[in-house]
Amino acid sequence: MDSVNSIPMTQLVKEYQQNVWQKVSVPRAFSSCRKDGALMGEPGVAKVIFVYELCKTPDLLHEFLRKAGLLKKDLTCAKCNSPMKLRSKDINDGAVWTCRNRINKKECGLQKSVRFGSWFSCSKLTMGEIFFLTYLIVKGYGTDKIIDEYSFSSCTMADWRQFINEIIVDYVEETSETIGGVGEFLFRASYEEKGIDTFNTFLELVRKIDWTNFTYAD
């Protein structure tokens, strides 16, 4: 991804908990939570409703992902080495990187997906679906529960659980960090024992990886 982002993930999550809270229509049954946004989770630690509501608002999600260093903030054209610009487009991702540089009076026109060089380039799911599914898996939601409640297919679940486990295994091997074993369960157990949020930790891990030449399809 971009050079390692300087904003701690906990700080960014806290900021967007407030942003999402201002946009959420809270049921009357949760009126006691309206003043402080408690439904969004402990400040800096995301609850599932925060992630779900964030993913329902693509513009806000994409803004969060760029600030978090999980999507590129800028991109250089591989064809003419000029800065590319984000252009709105009527597609699931909402925009594409486009080179508007003119060469011999003709626009270069090279386009790249906003997912280029990111965790999200690894799948055909929407970015919201990927982000939400990643949260559910990393936080320990069972496969059957995810399939029943959120309608992801068993094939998608198997692929993404394996994919996330592979990322964690690679991380453990590269850092020689001992977590009592490998895989998302032991990753989660190790960090939760230390009082560290596993989702924020996993996002920190993901944004440090260079995804430029990574290929994967679910």
C-alpha cells in the first residue's frame, strides 16, 4: 500500500464512529444510547453495527479506507508517469483512477481500479462486503452464523477464512512472533489476552502489505 500510514487505526475508528453515529437512525428501543453513540462500540474499538453501517455508506467507507491507508490516496500512470485522478463512474466502486495527461494533444486515458494495489483487489465482492466479512471472520463469528445471517455463500466463506489465515500465518513467519500457533483463532486469542483489538491489529497488518502484484479471485 502507500507508505505506512501515520494515523493509528484506533484513532481513526474512533473518529468514524462519531461520523457514522451522526448518520444512523436509531430505533426507539436504543434511546439510552443516543447521546454518546454507545452502540458504535467502545471508542476506537468497532462493534459490528458500526462496521455494518459504515459499509452501507460507500462514500464514507471509501474515505475511511483512504485515510486508513487501505486504499491508495494517489497513483502514478504506468504509461506516461503522470499523476492520475479519481473520476466518478457508475460502477460498484463508484470511481476509477484516470490519467488525464495529454500527449501530442491526445489524452493518455489509462484507467485503473480504485482497488489497485489494495486488499480489495483480491476479490469480486464489493468493498463493503469484503470489509464487513473480514470483520466477522477476524472477530470470531462462526461460519454458519455468517452464512445464515448475512447470506455469504459457503464457498466465499471457505475462501476468505483460508485467505485471512494465510495472511496471519505469513505475518507470524515474517515477524517470528509467537502466538501459540497459527490461524485467526490463535491470532485473536493472543491479542485479546493483551487487551488489544484484533480487528484494528489485522487492519494495521493489511495496510503494511504490498498488494500491487497480488492476485486472488473468490
